[in-house]
Amino acid sequence: MLAPDSLIGNRYRVVRPIGEGGMGAVYEAFDQRLRSRVALKQTLFNQTQYTDAFEHEAQLLANLRHPALPKVSDYFSDPEGQFLVMEYIDGDDLGALLTRTGKPFSFDTVARWANLLLDALDYLHNQPQPIIHRDIKPQNLKLTPRGEIILLDFGLAKGAFSQMASMKSVYGYTPQYAPLEQVNGTGTDARSDLYSLGATLYHLLTGTIPPSAVARATAVLNGLPDPLPPVHTVNCDVPAAVGDLLMQAMAIEARRRFASAAAMRAALRACAESQTAHAATRITDPLNAPTTNAVAPPATAPDFATRQTSAGRFEPPPDRPAAWSSAQPLPARPAPKRAAWWLVGGLLLLIILAGLFAWRWVASRESRRTRAGVNKPATTGYPVTLAANGEARVNDDLYKILSAQLERYSSDKLVLRLKVRLLHEAEGSINYWDDSFRLLVDGAAMAPTKAPNLVVTPYAAMDAKVEFVIPESLSHAELQVGQVGRETNVIALDLKARGNDADSKPAPSAYQNARFPVVLASGEELRAGDATYKILSAQLDRYASDQLALEFKIRYTNNGEYSVALGEEAFRILIEGVPFAPVKAPNMVVAGQTDAEATVVFAIPDNLTSVELQVGQVGHETATAPISLKP
């Protein structure tokens, strides 16, 4: 660490350290020749190959000119290391601002920043030797007193690295914002920066650091939900389309992200135009509005046609009429007569009351139909019979159906829910998508309505859920497994559920009244792995004409160090050894050394007297407790 007042290169006097990392530090310094403040970036390596690459990089960076990038003015070697001299950017970084305010930034503010940053990345990525930043995060984004956003600490050019196979990165990365390929050291490209920018925008819009790519990939590989909730579910002021856009930018696999910064910027602009089309407010230019750190819904969508000049000011493009952004008032319109407004208001009130009355009538009618058991088939929740033990092999892959059952989808359709274990017994990872599963009905192939999105590593097994919507009258089908156009195999399915057989109709219900308590046959607390499941209450309620709802209130305690995604995969009811998924389950992330309460509901036949509750993630350690259903 350089001491204040140190003289470096016989020209730059150190004022104070700004930041420090594993590969060096950044200082505020004073250029004694030009009498100006500069940022002095020190990198600590002395190997010849690193030094040559860094010198080549400095020459590339010195030629960059973009409003969102600091200018590089000098490079030199010194006994203290390698130094880059850059324009000093005054202001606070966004990470510090998030910490200080304790709340996220407003959507329109972040959208303006995103537009400019994507333009800067497009500029960097399209240099003759593409420059990949490799460490985009809130701490590397500085907001100047003039409201300009500047991207700091950009890294080495992609071309400089391609000459040295042994060197993966001169700079480090921040795990919460780095894509999986960067963490694994398998190589970065422009899409890696898009992941980091997406993670940064997620943090700015939610005030929450996103889970790392490693944590997300581990969850997905273990059949758990992605622990990254869409941004619009965390901050309701963010449009759902922008939430989908960030999920694509933060896709674990690089091939599923946007192909370029320009493509992501165009998608962001489309989101803004869509929002503008649905806005019922007057047209304003939010890019000329002062930036704030408050989370507030924008008056209108951000206008991405506005550009930032090199001086930091925002101007309308040349083809925009000058009057568009002027402060001239709109022409005054004559005030309507008060009587006309009363008439219009009265008509609107009558229309609203009529609509409410119609809605209540339809809702009460459907409610009576539901209570009477209309459209509640006997097949709901019954298991499906599998031929050949529900297994099929395709080359080095084994597909095994763990459970299969039918549930109501619509008045004349059922949904076939399958839980399939995929065992990959070969070298090299393999992808399992929707094209790995089809349902053959009289020779015609049906695509699933729900399918996995998994990468299975060599000699590993994973569980996946597959769903098909089928006609209610269908009695037989075949599940075809294997990639389309390659070798496949089939598993026969008998779709005639036991609830349809005359000799297996449910016995008269013992529960004519709702809400009976349930007897727990052994202990109310179960331990599975690092988690404890404590059953706080259990009771029965009417679910359908021949089914009951078995409802549990459970306190889940995560005794481990890391956060865990708690979803429906952690709960099953075993009926004669067959696992049934819940109809209602939690969807939450529980931090390490904390607990949370959850409600889990199962739909079961009402002639049962006992079942088993199984807790714990499928494929990992589980625990089971017998449950007596006799009230």
C-alpha cells in the first residue's frame, strides 16, 4: 500500500487510497506537471508476459472515448508496480449510495443508467480487440455531482489474453456479480459482462445482492428452484417485462443470454416503448428529470432515444422537434360544463355497479358448482400405472419415473404430472430440455407444457418434473425419452386411474364435517440433513366431493451456514409407498441459522386412515413420519 504524499514516477503524488484488491489498489493522486487530480491504478505483478499484456492494454484503453468511461492518459512501470493514470471521477459509487440510503433506486433512474451502460459495453465489445470489463458491480459505477454515471475499472482486452493460454484473468471478480464461466475459468466474452450488468441492475432495483451463479447452478443441478426471484416480484414498481429481461441477461448458461449489449439495449428500449404505450399520463422526458434514490413508479417509461453528451448533458436527438422538450405549455382547452361531467360520472357509476353485480352472480354460481362437486373428476390426484417399472435406457442415460399422477386441468382435460430421475452414466455434461420428453398418443407426439431446464454432470443423477395436458378420455399413452432426431425409447403408461374402477370407488366419507385434527403417530419434529421440520399443526378439511385437504403448518429451521431454497420438492405424502406432491407449498429462501413457517397442503382420497409425511429434498437425506387420519 502506497503511503500518502508518496511520489510515483517523479510526477504523481499520492493523496489517499480509494480502493484495494488482491491484485493492487487505486489512489487519488495529484499530477504535478498538469496540476490536476488523477486516479492512479496500481497493479502488482512483474512477470514479463503480464507486463507486456498490460502495456498493450494501456495503449488500447488510451484511445477509448465514451461519455460513460474515464479517460486513460498515461502508463508507466515503477519499482512499486505497473500503473495506469486515469481521469479522476468525483462522486460516490452506487454501492456506497445503496448502503447509505438503505433503499433501492427508482426504476426510471436505473433504466437511464442501464441504457447508457449498455451503449458503453457495446462500444467496448466492438473494438478491434474486444474489451471485456469482467467486474461490473455497483462499487465500480460512480455517480458524479452532475448526475453522470461512469463505469470504472474496466479490464483487459479479450485479444490480449488470447495470446497467453495460461493466463485466465489479470483482475479478480466479485462472486455475486460474476457469471459461472468466469468463476470456473472457462473463458469470458461479451455475454459475461451482460450477466454482471444484469446482476448489478438487479441489486440497484431491489437493494438486495443477488445469489451467486455458483449457488444458483448448484440449486438447479440438485433439482431445486432457482433461488433468484424475478426482480418485479421483489420491487412491484419494476415492469414484469424488465424482470424477464434481467432473468435472460442473468441466465446461468451463456448461450441463453442476449447475444450482445446492443441486443439487450434494444430489448430494454422495447420494454420502455411498451410501457409508454400503456401509460395514461402526459409525455415527459424522464432523462431530463433530476435523479433520485427513491423507489417510485415512473410517470412514464424512460425515453431511450435521448443521448448523453460528452459534457454529461442529456439532449434530444437531431430528428426530435425542439418543441418536444421545451417548457412551452399546451394550448388551453375550454373548461367543460359541470352538468356534462355529472352526467358522464353517473353513467360510469351505473356501468361499474352493473359489472360488479354480474361478477358476483357468476362467482357465486361457480362457487355452488364447486361445492356440489361439479367438474371434480374421480381421477384427480390418483397415480398412474407404469409398465416395465417405469424405466427406459437411451445410450448412456437412464430415465426412471419416480411418480406419476393425474389432476384436473379444465372441464375436459387432465394434466399428467411426472417426476423423472435422469441418470447420466458417461463423461461430459448433457442438457435436458423439453425436447427430451414427448407423449405419444396414437403415434402422434405431444410436447410437454412443463419440462426441465437442466445440465447433468458426468455420472450424476437429477430429478425433473414433466407435465402434459391430455384429453380426459385418454386411457393409454407412451412417454418417449431421448433427444429428438437421435436414439429414443418409450415407457408405457396406463392412464386409467384406480379411482375410475368400479371396485375401487372411495368408501363413504368418514369426514362429513370439515376441519378435524390429525394424530401424529410419532414425534412432531423431523430432522433431514441440516434442516429441522417441526409440525406445528395438522388438520383435515374438505377439498372435493371425494377428497380431503390435509393441511400442515410447519416450522422449517435451516441449521446450516448457507441459504436454502424451500419449495414443494421438500414435502411429499406417501400413500401405499407412492409419493404425492402437495397442491400448496412454500416458495421461499431461508437464510442460514434461521427458521421460517410454511403451510403445506395435500389433496388425498377421503377413505384413507393413514399416510406418511416425508420431508427433505428428493435425492438427499429425508425423514418420514406416520400420520393417523382417524379423527
